[in-house]
Amino acid sequence: NGSRDNRRQALVTSTPRVILIHGNGGATAADGWLPFVERDLALLGLEVVNCTFPDNVRARASVWLRFLETLGADDNTVLIGHSSGAVAAMRYAETHRLLGSVLVGVCHTDLGDAGERASGYYRDPWRWSDIRRHQQWIGIFHSADDPLIPVAEARFVASQLGCSYFEHSDRGHFVERAPFPELVQFVRRRLTA
């Protein structure tokens, strides 16, 4: 059918959208590297959504996953999540198609923290194959000196997803207010591949 082929071609050539997802504990869209990544990806011609998510203290899965749906995260969307935002991106990809995702400071357990446990992200087993199958590519950035999330967490996630993994030694939990050129370059390479 010619019209179906035209629609498919329009989807392929439409500009990908990037949604940035901050962490919990009261984090906002203005924190750390998020504004810099927003600016740098927009300079590449991408549509970037960087907004403070509702329920940003507890970051409950029931609120954040629904909010991603209202933002229209779909198979032409790249999710870039930090900390709890990375966990939300993984859970979203279990049941939704995405173009790709970047996970910064990611974990797969509640780390023994009652607040994390209450968020609802860790109740069910991870559906690793669905996360992988529902997107074309995934990248993980972690630092061995992260004081909040042990590096073994990110290494485990990377092994389960079979994705690109970038480990630093001196970036902590990636909260510095500075550009994040490695992340921007990774996204650019993936979108032009």
C-alpha cells in the first residue's frame, strides 16, 4: 500500500524528540548537566523536552510513567534519564517502543533504601529482553566513584541489556553543573548511524 509506505517514510525522516528525566529527591529540570544537554542537543536540531516532573521528591513509578505517556514518548523518542530518571526510562521501555535511551547513574535494586523501595520501580522483576527489544539502542554512563549507586549496579544493567557502557572514575553521581559532551556525542553518533 503506497500510503502506508509514505507514512512509514515520514516517521523515519521526522526529527527525533529527546525527553530528559531528572532524578528524585526534589531534583528539577534546571539541575546539573540537564540544561547544558538540552542546549547542546537542540543545537543539533533535535526537539528537546526538559521539564520538572510531577512528584519530583518521591518520583513514584505510577506518576512518572504516566507522565512520560502524556509527553508522548514513542518510537521516535530518546529518553535520557539520570538516577531515578534512568530507572523510569527502563521501566517505560518494558511496555513502550522508543528510538533509544541513555541511562546515567542507573541501578536495578532499591539499594536497601525505604524511599526507593516505596517508589514502586523495584516491585516486579525486570523485563530485560523487552527493554532491549523495544528500542534501537541504549547507552549507560556511570562512575566508579558514585557515592549513591555502586558501580556493580550499572555494570549489571549493562550486562543484561547488552548495550554501550561508558565507565568513568571521577564523576561521582553526575550532579556537576557542567556540559556533558560525551553524552551529547553518543546521541549524535547513534542518530546519524
